[in-house]
Amino acid sequence: MIDSADTPKHKDVTEETIKKFKNLYASGHFPACALNTQKLDMQLHDKDYVYEVADRANCADIPVCIGNMLYRKLLDRAYDAANGERMLHDLEAAIESYNTEQGEVCGKVKDVNGKTVIALCTPLMKRVHQKHEYSGELVFIDGSGGMNRYDCRIFMMTHSAAGSPPLGCLTDASESRDCVSQALRLYLEIIPKDAFFSRGVSGPPVFLSNDSEAERQSLHDVFPEATVEALEETYELQANEIARLYPNYLAHCEKLYSRRQAWAVCYRKDLPVCGNNTNNYAEAAMRILKDQIFELVRA
């Protein structure tokens, strides 16, 4: 067991390695960037690179880089706790500064029953609204998690031959119907009059969202004229001798079947989804955002 190839990745990180990463963070590197820099340095200077990079003692992994052991401790030391009235005041000041810099209202923040909601529509997003035809046909709603410590997230995107252009970004500290609805209404206040390719506040004909009850209800509240579709799901509804032993499973299948209009592809023939029955566009965009922009850092 000691000589197993899997053993080195369970070693404790050495103080020397921790010091190297702290120096990289002090130089402005984020965890993923620091890890790549460390691996490159080892590749250039270590003859046994293949073995050394697999040794956790000499090359920390992502959980250690981001976790309380390294980056999080340094971040918490440098900044105050991200909550309370001070955070709300700082957010309002930051958004006001950004709006002034852009020369137009691109963001708003609001407190909803103690929860902070933010709506953003940058100049680029506004141009996509106005110039891109598909923004007036289909909009993806992706509540991608892992963006920050509080999992605040909702992104609005459309589709194109070049990927998934953004239409807006909503952040809220709660996925409740009230918070999401307030964030959407805040968003309507900052989008251009000819948003959604001249459809305006009516929104697009179709929203394609995750199978989230709060998201769907909120979209119905704010965009009553739009059709809200859940992402395509593949369900195999079993009704055999084994399935009959699990009544909860059968009840779950019956519940899914009763709302098949929301996720079954056969009910989308008359909707302008342009062949988009999954969230592949959104997932690709989220991967770039998390890996390349945020560099796997939970802000």
C-alpha cells in the first residue's frame, strides 16, 4: 500500500510548497494560475517531473490551493467579511462607479427582505439585445453554482454560431421565487427599450431553464407572455416487478409524466428553439467563465 502509485497524492503539503504558493498569491496569481505556474517551474527544473507533480507534498492540488489552508486564509485576512450593511453600501458604490464610467445605467442593486439582489446588463449585453436576432427568439437561463462563497448566480444567454452571447447577469443570495422575481424586475429597468431584438419588456417567446420551480415561476411572473421550457431530460419510466417494490420511485415517475409538457421534446414542435433542447451552449460558456475568467476561484 505504501508503494502504491496512489499514495503520493495523499501526502501533507510541505511548508516549502506552501511558502511558494503564498509568494505566487502575493504576486497577483489566483489559485489555478499559481498551480499552473508551479507545474511549469517543476517541468523546467525537475528531471523527475512526472513523479514530482503527482506528489501532493511538492505540488498542492486545487482543493488545497483554494481551501482554508492557503488562498482563503490570505483572502479573509485582506478583506472584511462579505456581508451586512457595509457590503451593501460597497456594492452600491461599486455599481454607481461602473455606471458613471460607462455613461449609462448598466447595473442596479436592491435589498429584498435582507437578501441582496443585483442585475447587470453591460454595454456588450445591450448590443446583443439590440443586434442579435436570436435574442428575440430563445434565451437560456443558467443558474450555475460555484461562482462565489454564497452561490449567487443566474445568467441569461442566447445562442449563435459563435457560442452563447450574454444578455444579462442576475445575482441573488437566495433562490426563492421572491428574490428571483425581484432580480428580474430590476433587470427590466436597465435593459434597452428595444431589448430582445425589439420585443422589449415582453421578453423572448421561449426561455429554456433548469428544472427549477422557483426559476420557472419567477419567469412566468415577470414575462407572462413567454413560454418557459425545462431542459430536455431523459427519463426511463419503469413499470416492472422490481419497480413495484419501490412506491416512491413510481410516485416520482408519475409526477414527471404529469408535467411532461415542460420537458418532453415532442411538445416543442411549434416553438422557435432552433434545435436547442439541451443547455450545451450555456454549459460551454460557464466552463470558460469558471476556468478561464475566474480561474476556479470562488470569489
